[in-house]
Amino acid sequence: MTNEGPAAIEAATVVKPQDARLQMFAEFWHYFSINKGAVIGLFVFALLILIAIFAPLLAPHSPDDQFRDFFLTPPAWQAGGNAQFLLGTDAVGRDMLSRLIYGSRFSLAIGFVVVTTALISGVILGLLAGYCRGWVDTLIMRIMDIILAFPSLLLALVLVAVLGPGLVNAMIAIAFVLQPHFARLTRAAVMAEKTREYVVSAKVAGASHIRLMLVTILPNCIAPLIVQATLSFSNAILEAAALGFLGMGAQPPTPEWGTMLAEAREFILRAWWVVTFPGLAILITVFAINLIGDGLRDALDPKLKRS
């Protein structure tokens, strides 16, 4: 018969931080995987990431190579097609499949840069507004309201027209019009958390304002920001494609999907593939990311967790 002391019993009941993290991840995955659409969206998005990473290995040709004897060649399965170009060629003889594969790199880069920029700037503004309140809150929120008063695409178009056409300027403009969503969301979360007991205890213990904002309050506002970042990722891809289609985003011969659509406008009736495939790429990518966002909302929002 063993004689276990209080120390042994306490040690047995203590949960290691690593085990706690694994348990939290298991719970997250349980609620996320209930949404089958979210799992499918995650699979498609992971496949897109792999395609972007291994684009030089997967693409049969360089995206800028022009084959002068194969202008507007239809897909391989259609009459007049060529097995060398599975999805056909565009008006200057460039392989559509290769350009679509390399275009995934631009779409992911646009989404990542835009969301990161909008998230950082929006969180900073939202933290200041929700924590400081008073005139700081009023000033920041009125500026955010003015930005939100304009249609996002129209405002982004005006900003790009001022800054000059180009992919970098388009990303700056899209990040600018998306940041109010993060600022308002962060402000609401900070205002809700600011009066909680753990924040008051940290303040009484002598924590500085910066520590209270960044260490005490902000980590408890992450869940809704993750969901918003996922949805903004798809919005960024859509708006970048729209700006590219209007000639204000990525400039030819960049194989960005919106720019590919713009170049193919005049051939929409005689060469359906040059418009259909870039459009499908945008549709599938945005739909997959939105499905992931829906699953994240179910998994991270306690009010929406399914029993």
C-alpha cells in the first residue's frame, strides 16, 4: 500500500502547459471539423499554397513564354487543341495553365500583405480608441466612419488613381479600406474586456498602460480578429482582381488573375477559356477562404459552438 502525500496528489492534478495547448487544439479542431464545408475549404486552400510554393516545378512553361504558332489555342480536349497546352493559350500564345499556377503566388501574396497591414494598423487604432476613450476614441472612430461611408472598391480605385497604377499601390489602397473593420472590432472587444476583473487586478498590481493593452487585453481579443482576417483575405483577393481588371492593379504581363481577365475581355466570345479559367480560379479561392472563415467562427465563438 502506497502512502501518497499532498505534494504527490497536487503534482498528479497539475496539467502541463503543453497538454493544455493540445487539449485546446483538439477542442478547436472538433468544432471546426463539424463544418464539413470548412474542412473542404481548408483542403483547397492548402492545395493552393502548395501550388504557389512549387509553381516552378508544376508549371509546364514559363508564364511569359510566347508561342507564336499557338495564338488562342483551345484547351487540349477541345477540337483544335494541343496536348502541350492543357488549358489552351491566350492572345499572344502564353500557356494558360502556367499563368494560372504562377498567379496563385500573387493572390496569396496580396491577401497576406493586405491583411497583415490592415490588421496591424487596425488593431493599434482600435486599442487606442477602446482603451483611451474620450476625444481619442471620437477622433479615431469618426475617421473610420468616414472611410466606411464610401464603397470600398470605389475608395480603393480613387486611392490607386492618386498613387498611380501598380500592384504595390493597389495593396496599400486595399489595406487602407479594410483597416476600419479591424479597428471597430478591436475597439468593441477592448471595451468589453477593459472592465473585467483580471484587467482591474493587473491595473492595481501596477501594470503600465502599454502592458495592459498589449499583454493583458489584446490576447483575449484575438478570436474575432482571426475570423475577420480570414474574411478580409478573400476580400483583398477580390478587390485586387477587380482593380487589375480595371487596369489599376497589377500591370501586364504580370500573371495576376484580375489582370488576365482584363487582357481577355475582347476575346470573351471567341475564346471562352481565356476568361473562364482565371474567373474560376478567383471564384474557387475566395469561396474556399470564406468556408474556412465560417468554420473558424463556429470554432472560436463560444456563442456559436455547436453541441
